[in-house]
Amino acid sequence: MDLRKYNNGMPLQLSLIDETKEVDEVKDRVFLTTEELAIRWRKSIKTIYNQRGRKQGAPFYKINGSVLYDLNDIIKYELDNFFNDKGAVNG
């Protein structure tokens, strides 16, 4: 899913994209740690741990014992869980 339409055509990932090169979707992925996600969402780290333990919250990867969140998955999760002033989901 290309999420650029939600940011006026600009990439939502933190990586720099050189338009002259081919984009490798796997290599150019940006991951957040649990601590970085907690800062982004203004939640405690323990809240993120608890959500993960209850199988709630954003999807994550567990690689060599480290828990990582793909930034594109986080953005999609945020958009899917956005409610406007009428309570309707925009996602």
C-alpha cells in the first residue's frame, strides 16, 4: 500500500528516497523500536508491552529476540484507527 496519498505525495517514511534509483521496498524499510513507538504515540513503554502481550496494538516483527515495528505498518494502523468528529472511521 502506497501511503504517499495521505501526505500530499511526500513519502511518510523517515528514509531519504532518491527518485533516480529504483526503490527496493525490503531494503528501504524503516523500523521503530518499542521505545520509539511509545514516544511516537505518547504512551509508556509498558503500555506498548501490554498491548503486544494482549495481541492488541500494531503489528510487529520479532527478529533475533528484538521487537521491531515497520513504520509503514504503524502508519497504516494509525490511519485505520482514525476517527473523525462524527465518530466515523477514516481508513
